[in-house]
Amino acid sequence: MENLDLSFENIKKVYVGRDSGCRCGCHGKYTYTSHTNPTNSTVLAGCIINDRRVKSTITRAKNLLENGEGKITDSMKSYVNISYGNDRAICFYYEN
């Protein structure tokens, strides 16, 4: 977990939902940070911008990892996926 960056300033959006399958939003929700300021109209259609929710999700993910209930199942420069429970995930997408 030492290389995991969950600093709010670097996160663009968060997905919380089903772990298996796609990330189109049909089985989960995306929340954007206000500093992302999405301008793509397809993104804005169902866009939730809520810094407090993103910060709360960061705290939840850290707790899941620390107590062993969650684990990092996929990680790249642009995102990190944390799996937990029965087919649940929190995925953080970073600013590029």
C-alpha cells in the first residue's frame, strides 16, 4: 500500500459499484471532484460533482485496505481498483 496515492488533489473521479463487468455506470455511480470540472456533455448528463462524497470514499477505501476487507486488484498510472465484499469495487481515476 506504500505506493497507493489516494490524495484528494490527484483524484479526478471515483466509481463505486459492481466489481465485475464494465464501468459504464449501469451497475455503479461515478462521482467527480469539483477541481476536475468535466466539460464533455456526455459526462455532464449524469454527472455528480461532490467533493465531500469523494473524500468520504477515500476514507472508506483506506479503512477497507487497512482492516483487510479490501484489496487492490488492478492498478495503473491512471487508476486503482479496490475490490471488497461480494463483487463490490471502489475505483479511483487520477488526473493525467
